[in-house]
Amino acid sequence: MTTRPLRVAVIGAGFMARAHSHAWRTAPRFFDLPREPRLSVLVSRDESKGAQLARDWGWESWSGDWRTVIDRDDIDVVDICTPGDTHARIAVAALEAGRHVLCEKPLANDPADAAMMVAASESAARRGVVAMCGYSYRRTPALASARRLIADGALGTIRHVRAQYLQDWLSDPDAPHTWRLDRAAAGSGALGDIGAHSIDTAQWLTGELIEGVSARLRTFVTTRPQRSAEVGLGGTGDPDSPRLPVDVDDAAAFIAGFSGGALGVFEATRMALGRRNANRIEINGDRGSVAFDFERMNELEYYSADDGDDRQGFRTIQATDPAHPYADAWWPAGHGLGYEHAFTHQIVDFVRSIESAPASPGFADAHQVQRVLAAVEESAADEGRYTRVR
């Protein structure tokens, strides 16, 4: 690691900013990085909590204004962890100021803003400035191992992609309202919040793009109590509080056609009781299959037709050995990793991309996901008519 610091500002002070803060602190302690991240400033609009959160999460200072932070000469990286409606203006301003940008997913709330961000990233790249979108599940060792298998041809020709992202934190109709239920801030509901992960994962694993969809969206609870106290995701709000409208989807389901001919089936919901974070994907080819569920994130299920009839059925691969991506930096084999490690791996790859390798997923990759999301919404508005991704 060089002694030249990489001075970081994180914009936002919620759940994602906390996860990213942990990752920035941890990455250089377990991985050899070309530059030393320095947690320079946390940006929070909440003056009553900003300074305390900065201290708690290890930041040197805090600010209430992202614009002044971006203009500072002592900032190299802007890490955007804010609601989707703010991503475009922050990212474009940061790239134009010459700051490297890591932006949480989905890239924006609509394809037009995403396209503007892609243009800014391409212009910045010509000046050596890096932009990456934070699809963190790509950095799960088991999924990264699945991608290796598929790239090596172990599954043969891909026929089926089956993806589900199931959560239950909104199952209670009195769970309090949050910005994630406001279309102006979030863009969409379960579709963009968690379905975007499934879309990115499916395209990244297979190397194929989704070309068209037929979709349905549902909102099961149309109003929720105003948040009256600090609570985490889900929980029960005060049923006597004023109720605010919910104008995003609670659940999404769609079929998809892939560029290589595979058929995809996708489901995303935040109302699957008992499923806390079941991010699942199964891919079937003509020579083998892989299956993954984030609730068992250290395991990859693999079936090979080449094994013969005497070995039918999936076998479980423990993706904790040094041979698996990222795993050699951590614990002895069998000592599993957790949710936070994917964010650490994301920071590792981002920092390395600044010095040498291209950033992945770049803003253009994330824009493709945004176009799929838009096609899903268009199809659902037209009673499920097959809609091409544009």
C-alpha cells in the first residue's frame, strides 16, 4: 500500500452510509490496497446527529452540505448513499469536479437521469476519473464463484434464470412510512429496491442482457402511519399517527427474455412473511446448474450433468476456501463471512479500479439495469404486455 491517502467523503447518514463506513474502515486492514482510504467527512442533513454519527462510524469530520464538500481540494472520492432522486445531481457534480464516484444502486430513478450520469462518467473517464455503481452482491464469494463456473462453460448453454428477492419487513400494515415508500424519492418500491439486485446479478452471472419483459406490480398496503420515532426497517408504527400514501409497488413479478435465448422468471417482494433477506437465484444450462440463496450466503449449490447418473442431485460448495474470490483475505476455511463483507470487497475493487482495473459495474452497466426496470413498469402499466427494453 502506498502512503498516498485516498480522501473519502460519504454522502448520507442512513443504513447504507453505515455499511459503507464500516467497509472503508475495514478494507485496508485485510487487503493490500494501492492507496490508503482516509475517512475524511460524513455528510448528513441532520445537524442534531451528524457529528455523533461521524464519531461513531470513524469519520474525521462532518458537514451538512454536500456541495461544499465536493468542491473541497482535500476530497478524492465521493461515496453516494442517499435516496435515488438525489443520485444524478450529486454524481454529475462530483464527476465534473474531478472526484471518483461510488454510487449506491439503483443508479437513478429513471433512465433519463441514468443516461445523464453515464455521459458524465464517460467524460470523467477521459480525465482518469472512475465511477462505479454499488451492486454489492457481486462481491459475495459464492456468487463470484458461480460466475467463474458459468464463464468457464461448466453450465453450457444457459436455458433458465430463476430469481427471487424476498423480504418481509413491510408485511405489517402498520409498519411506518419511509422514503422507500415515496415514489418521488425512491423511484419504485420492491422492484427498484431489491429487484434491481436480481436483474444485475442475473445479467452479470450469465453475461447476457435482458431484452424484453412481461410484468405485474402490486401494492397491497396503500397507506402507512407516519414515522413518529426512530425505528429500523419494518417494525410497527403508531397506528394512531396520520397515515401517508404509499405510491410504489410492494411486489413485482415478471418473465424476461435474455439476449442468448434464456428464459427468466423474476419476483421481488417486501411482504414474504418469514423471508428476511432471501436473495435467490438459480441458473440452468444444458450441462449443469447453480443455485444460491443469500440467507445461506457461504454456500453455492452446483449440479453437473457430466458427473453421471450415479451422482445425481446438487452438491454444496462451501465458498470459504482460499480458492474462492476474496476468501483468502479472511478466516480459515469454514469460518463464514457475513453481509458486511460484500461491502468491504466492493471498496477493495473500487480502490483498485482507481489505480488500474476498469470499474465494474460501471455506470453504463447500471444504466442497463435501469432500462430493464423501466420496461417492467411500462409492461405492468399495460396489463403485462411484452415490452422490449429500450
